[in-house]
Amino acid sequence: MRGDGVAFAAIFDRHGDRVWRHAWRLMQHRQDTEDVTAAVFAEAWRKRSRVRIVDDSVLPWLLATATNCARNARRSIRRNERLIAHIPLGPDSPDTADVAGDRFARVDASSAVGAALRELSETDARLVSLVLLEEIPLADAAKAIGVSYGAAKTRIHRAKQRLRGHLQAAGAGDLEEVSA
């Protein structure tokens, strides 16, 4: 609150991932999520003398601010899409409806992946996130979550099968298509 950059960095280190995950649930698009997260911490710094602390934590304020920033971002996206829809197209330009449809399909697919990941055990979801979505080598991911390489190999194989079933049931295609 007094402008201490080191203290602010500690708040970011402590709560940055939670704010990002909350923004992800609201935005479902990586770049938009990063923009919202950056906006939240910019607001926290700008309004540091007026930030409300709840039960000795700034996290509730950060999450509420993330919700507000996400709403603002979605309004801005809608305004930009309406503007773009009115720009005349050249003869070889893609139809804006096709471009928007592709983006919404990616968002729907990402939502399906999130729902499918929630059906897995915590360990399997972390393993899948690290290996398939973040492209961390299996041996490194196994070490990071505290399982042997052999167990990780078995778990990732079974988790992929379960994910494939969930994604097909949701009509989202295959995991490799979605994570690309």
C-alpha cells in the first residue's frame, strides 16, 4: 500500500497463478487471459492505497477485480468484432463470420478440454496439463508431480484414453487438435 515494489512482487508471486486461472475460466483464450491478469495487477498497483483486504488477504479483491476486468475485456472484444464486421472486404479476404466461427470453435474446444480435465484425478490432470498442453517432457513432468517415470507413462496413456472419450462425447475432436 506504501508503494513497496518488493512487497507488490510478493503479492504477485503468491496470487498471480490464482488470478490467471480465474481469468482463464472467464475468458477461455490465452492472450485474453494474460491481458486480464496484467490489467488486474496494474489496477492493484494503481489503486494500492484503496485495495480492500479481506481476512488478511488481498486475494478476494484481486479475484473481484479480475471479474470486472474480464467483463470489460469481453465488451471490448465485442465492440472490435462489430467494428471489423463493418469493414469492407477485398475479394480474397476470408469472411469475418468464418474467422469469428473459427475463434468460437477454439473457445468451445478449450472449454471441452477444461471440462474433460476436471473429470481426471488431480495427479492425472496435472500430468496431462504439463505434458500435452505445456509440452513438458514426460520425465520432467513425472519428477515435478512426484511420480516415477513408469507410473507417469501409464497414467498419461490412460488419461489420454479418458480424455479422448470425453472430447468425442462433447464433439470437440481430439486432444491433439485442441491443444495445437
